[in-house]
Amino acid sequence: MSTQNKKNRFAFVIPVYNHAGTVAQVIKDAQNLGYPVFVVDDGSTDNTYDQIKEIKGIQILRHPQNQGKGAAIMTGFAAAAAVADWAITIDADGQHYAEDAQKLIKAIPKNTRPIVVGARTGMEGRHVPWTSSFGRKFSNFWVRTSGGPVISDSQSGFRIYPLPEALNLKIKARRFQFEVEILVQARRKGIPVMESPVRVNYNPNGARISHFRPFVDFLRNSSTFTRLIFRRIFFLK
């Protein structure tokens, strides 16, 4: 797909919260692909901003206070929509390989505008945190039960979203739950959801930081799925 085609313009959206040790390299790797890069600092309290403020060629958007990953993604979507038709989201913790975005782009069928999820391979390795492995299986089951797509990695943050369609889905969740709710709502609105395999880097000696909190986010996930299932049962949109 050529970025010169007006309907096939891509941009990276990178939500970040206290990832000072990894975000600069993630940004530079994304820049190597030649697409616009939007970085949303979601109220970081470490020196994340100091690590990225001098990087040329990117647009930095800042939330004064932490609002959640979903809120950061939506802020990035709104900005990216001015210059792109598709948003590539990638986590700032260094677990993804930015160049794999080309695999996701190539997976988009002609004349179709799907959400493409990067299905992380090697998620059963001994270096993978149990919260990631268990959380993915838990989420996959409830996404299906809520009327969403049948996919293998509903928690992957490495994705391609069509713009402005993703902006118009009216997702209520604004934290980690955003990424599962948008899959359910997309399917309900007739937006295809598909997967393409990507690599994952869970280096035990690296600087990767996750803000996923098993107990708190389990409760939030449960609340989101309960709402989605209720609306599915009663045919509510």
C-alpha cells in the first residue's frame, strides 16, 4: 500500500505513561517507517517528557493528568485523523517491533477497512508475565461472549485502526478496557476485525514497564464485559 494514495495514509499513535526508559527508542523505530508519529503523554509523572521533547519530526500531545490508555489513544486518533486515514497504535513499553507494522498493513484486504490486531507470537514463553498470558485468555473469552470477534489476542496494543470510523464508535471505556470494548463495538457496527502475527519482546533484563494491575483491571474488565453483555442481551447499541 502506497502512502501516496490518499485513502491509504498511515500514522503512528503512541500512548505513553511513565515509560521514560523505553519510549524514545519506540518513537525512533516508528519514525524509520516514514509515517507521521503522534505521541500522547498521558500525564506521566516521571521524566518521560524530557526523554521525548527534543525528538524532531513528531507531534507530542499531553494530558495534564492521567486519563487512561483509551483516552490517550482517542486523543491521538483525533490528531492523526487530520493527516491520515489509518492509525497504527503501538505500546511505549518496547514489547513490539515497529517494523512489524508493515505486516499489519499488508494484511489489509483491498477495498476493506478493518481493524487489524497484531497477534503476538510466543506468548507462552517462560519470560512472558503470567498476567499477560492469563489476561489474554480471559479477555478473548469475554470478547466472544460479549458479541465481539473471535480472535486470539484481544489485548494486543499493536493495531491498525481505520479513521474516522474508530473515532465514531463512541467507546465508553477510557483505560485498558478501551482496547477490548472497541473490538466488540466494531463488530456490532459492521467493521471487520482481523489478525496478523507480530513478534513480541519480553526481555527479562530489559526496561519494560507494565501498568496493568491484575486486581484493579480485572474488576474494570469485568464491569466493561458485564455492560456489553447486558446490552447484547437486550439488543441495545
